[in-house]
Amino acid sequence: MHSSHAEMSGGWSIMLIRKAVTTDIPQLIKFRKILLCHEDNSSMDEIFRNYFDSSLSDKSLVVWVADDEGVVVSTVCFCICRFAPRFENPSGLVAYTTNVFTIPDYRRQGIVSKLVSEAIDDLKTQGIGKILLHSSDMAKSMYENLGFVEGKNYMSINI
Ligand SMILES: CC(C)(COP(=O)(O)OP(=O)(O)OC[C@H]1O[C@@H](n2cnc3c(N)ncnc32)[C@H](O)[C@@H]1OP(=O)(O)O)[C@@H](O)C(=O)NCCC(=O)NCCS
């Protein structure tokens, strides 16, 4: 049976791999603003807060985080979208990946790879058949190693 918690040991610490809860929202907003190159701009904070709050509670957003002794150091978010059914994906449910970020000091330890692998197992149990993403140049080979395939407009994996 799949658990929504896992542990990962890297050097000196044990990282908790878990789904995000509402108390993680400030860190999700911080990472989102860094990714959008608006780290010091607080003008959209309430909009981001409402988005994460409502989409986490109605489960249209699934977020996995790596938690190092209470500090969220890495996130991967999946927006769950329902398209028309396809033969290879009868539910029509597709996860679009966003807000993929690891704090610089924690990079290249396999954290996002672990988050995505855990998330894939979990998304499968929810009947989701495909994951899509637009990759940064930095992340492309990591996604390829995870089995994502480069398409015309996006990378994807059937799960
Ligand atoms: C891209 C990013 C999310 C990767 O996060 P990460 O936690 O470092 O990811 P991983 O450690 O799983 O994988 C990154 C690389 O480290 C390598 N790696 C994993 N464990 C390792 C280890 N123990 N020792 C050395 N290298 C390791 C992986 O093979 C991968 O290598 P590659 O890029 O050459 O393919 C992170 O660098 C980041 O936040 N970048 C800025 C934002 C960004 O680009 N986001 C992605 C948007 S699509």
C-alpha cells in the first residue's frame, strides 16, 4: 500500500518526503516567486495564498515537499486537469507539473527525483495516466532520467 510519507537519507540528515499541508503555503509562495523572478515582490501574495489554499483543499493541486527537520527545502506541484478520455488514459486525468524547486544548498542530492518518483506512485493510484511539464534547461536531463520524453511542446510520461 502506498504511503504519503517516505524518508530519504542524504549525508548527515534524514529528509521527510510528504504531501504539503496548508502550513507549507508560505514556503510554496516563496519558491513560486523565486521561480517567477519576483522574489521581493509581495503584491501578489494574497492571490498566491488563495490559490494554494483553495486548490490544495479541493485537491486540484497535489504538492510534494522534502522536509528537513521542519524546513521545506524542495517542492514539486501537480495541477490535476481532466481532459476527454483517451485509449491510453481512460480517466482523461493529466497532471501538469509546476513549481519545481530545490533550495541551492540541497541541490544534486536526488531530492526532486525522489519527490517525482513518490508522486508518480501516488498519482497512479488516483487514476492519473499522464504527467506533462515544461522543463527548464537545468532540469531536462533529470526529467529524462526519470523517464519523461521530450515532445513537440512539452515533456511527458505515461504512468
Ligand atoms: C532543477 C532542480 C529543481 C533540481 O532539483 P534537485 O533536487 O537538485 O534534483 P536532483 O538532485 O534529483 O537531480 C538534479 C541532478 O543531480 C544529480 N544527482 C542526484 N543525486 C546526486 C548525488 N547524490 N550526487 C551527485 N549528483 C546527484 C541528478 O542525476 C541530476 O543530474 P543531471 O541534472 O545531470 O541530470 C533545481 O536545480 C532547481 O531548483 N533549479 C532552479 C529551478 C528550476 O530549474 N526548476 C525546474 C523547473 S522545470
